[in-house]
Amino acid sequence: MMVLATLLNACDGVIVRLLAGEVHPFIIGFFRAAFGLVFLLPWILRSGDLMGSPYRWLHVLRAALKLASLLALFVAFAKASLSDVTAISFSTPIFLLLGACLLLGEQMTIARAIAVLVGFLGMLVIIRPDAGSFDPALLFALAGAVLTALIQLILKSMSGRDRPDRLVAWNLIAMVPLAFVLALSVWQTPDSRALGLLAAQGALGAASQALVTRAFSLADASFLAPLDFLRLPVIALLAFVFFGEVAGISTWIGAGIIISAILIGTMARGRNKEGSQRF
């Protein structure tokens, strides 16, 4: 299930690139949320008791941040190398680790500090700020990773008092009107081809979300999370097939460094948990 969800996620960037220059990112964001809500609506209705959520405005804040992260990634996918954007998106756990220490009071150990520094080194290898090939669009990918980490921190605090199905449902319900307001400012009705791609994007996003939710209910996160790294070879292949893009050596080296940083942070967290349990 997790592997299939990873494959579906890789298709997202391809669809955005196919729509680039034809559909504004605000309109893509609206239709992605709207079609996703339509495809998940039967499941949302079966879950019931939506009004029982203890949160109100926090759902709106999380939806707004989610929309902002999607728009940042849409801009990056439309203008930058798909492989580079995907590799930079792997840095989300690094920002999550840093945010947990800064905002949630978790301890910044030496191993965690090394993980953060190594992760930033990997990002610099991909972005190449001092090189003539620097692509400013990659900064949008970096912003998307930061926003995604912030969303996960908020979700962590919300999950203690609310059900996962309600969190998923309210995220989509709140995002649709927010995205619609933005889309109205640049509205142009997409043609039938674009609408088909947008519907496919919504369906793939909904299916991926359902698969990930189900997968995490069946297996440990530590086992499933590394499978997300399969996105890079998959999207590199799709980028070559559809657009003739070839991922550069700096992309693979930077991604490898970021993945190594994530593994360092994961092992450090595991040792901390083991030590606290012994204590």
C-alpha cells in the first residue's frame, strides 16, 4: 500500500508540469482540493460525527498552511527539475526534527544537530546557490518542505484529542473554500483536457491519502517512512519519459545526503526512546 501511494504521489508532479503555463497554480490548487473532496466524500459521510471535533479555527489554519505548501510545490514542479523538487521535499523530516526541538521542547542532542547540519548540506548540494545553474524555483520547493513540517507539528498536537478520519475530512472541507477564493482572483475555466488531468490529480491524491492512512494502521511508521524515498527514482523515470529531463549527479548526491541525515535523526530518536524506557 505504501509503495503504491508513493507511485501515485510521483504522478502529481508530472500532472502539474503537464498543466504548467495552461492552468494557474491557484486554479490547480482549487480543483485538486475539490476533486479530492468529491472522491473522499462517501468515506467522510460514513465516518460521521464531524461536528464532534474539539477544534474549529485550527482546522482552518492547517488547511491554509496545506494549501500554501501545495501551491509552493506546484510552482516548483512547473518551473524546476522534477527530480530536484522531489529530492528537496525529502528534507521535510529535517525541518520536522528542528521544529520539534524549537517549538515542542524536544531535546536537541548532538546526533540530532548532526542530522540537521547534514540535511542542510544535502539541500545546498541540490540547490547549488553559488553555481551558475541555480534555479530560484527550488526555493519554492524548500518553502513547501518547511510548511509541510509545520503542518505535521500542528497535526501531532491535534491528533491527541481528535480522530484521524475527522482530521482528514476537515482538512479537505476547509481547504476547498480557501482555494476557491484564491482561484477566483485569476479564474479561467480549464478546457476538457485540463479538467481531465485535474480530476485525475484529485483522484490520485485521494487514493494516496487513503492508502497511506491504511498502511500506517497496519505497520510501524519506522518501517513505512523510508519507502517514500522511492519517489525519487520513480519521478526521475517519469520526468525522462514525459519531458526528456535527466536528473543530474548533484540531485542524487544531495538526495543521498538528505536521506542519510534522516536516518541519523531516526536512529537518534530511537536511542532516546529506548533510553527513556530503560530509565
